[in-house]
Amino acid sequence: MDEANSAIGVARAALDGLHDALLARVQNDLFDLGADIATPGDDFQPSEMTLRIVAAQVEWLEATIDRVNADLDPLKSFILPAGTPGAAALHLARAIVRRAERACVATNAGRSLNPFALTYVNRLSDLLFILARDVNKKAGGDVLWVPGASR
């Protein structure tokens, strides 16, 4: 989670304030997520001594994805991880979050993790993708894959 959080920090710096409050909230949640994953147990209820990702954090992610996505055109092609420096940084952060998600899923196979933590990290990669599309939209549009373009 530290690498993902750092990548989001780089994206925030590249975005010059665009989506800053939203990404600051995500960075704070990633510290909660790291604490959650680092604290084994079978009881995933938060307590005074144990941080856990809770349903409200996942619901906020879902609502934010829906809100930002509502202003985007439907996808007609795969998107290349490119565009403005801020969008490219968000795409890189998304890829790092996906790697963290794979590590969480692998960990969950041997030691139960909080289901809300797993859902949060899954939905976070979607949010970062949507934000990258939004940033590129403001700068002219998505960078689309052109199948077979270099044949």
C-alpha cells in the first residue's frame, strides 16, 4: 500500500490541484487499509485499537466512481495509459494498486483479510482509471489503442 500511496502522491503533484481533495482522502484511506491488512484476525469490526476499512469507505468510492464516470463518454476502445502528465501518473498509480490487489488476494488465500479491505483496493483501481479519463477529457480526450497500427 505504501507504493500505491506514493504513486497517488506523485499524481496529486502532477495534477496541480485537480481532484486533490478526493485523492487526499484516498491517501488517508490507504493508511487505514495498510493498518487493516497488517492486523490479522477473524473479527473485522473496527475498534479503538484496530483500524479496519468499513462499508462507508467502499460506498464513498463507488459513489465517486459513479459521479465522475457520469460525465465521461462510453468506452469504444481500450485506453492507452498516456495523455497529460497527471493522467499518466494516475494510470501508473492504477497499475500499482492492481499489483497491490493481487498481493492482497494471494494473502487472503492463506490468511483471511477484511472483505471491505479487498473490495476497497479493487474499486480504487477503477476510481484511478476513471479519474485519468476525466483528466484527459479536460485536455482533449482519451488516448485510444489502435489495434494493429504498427503492422
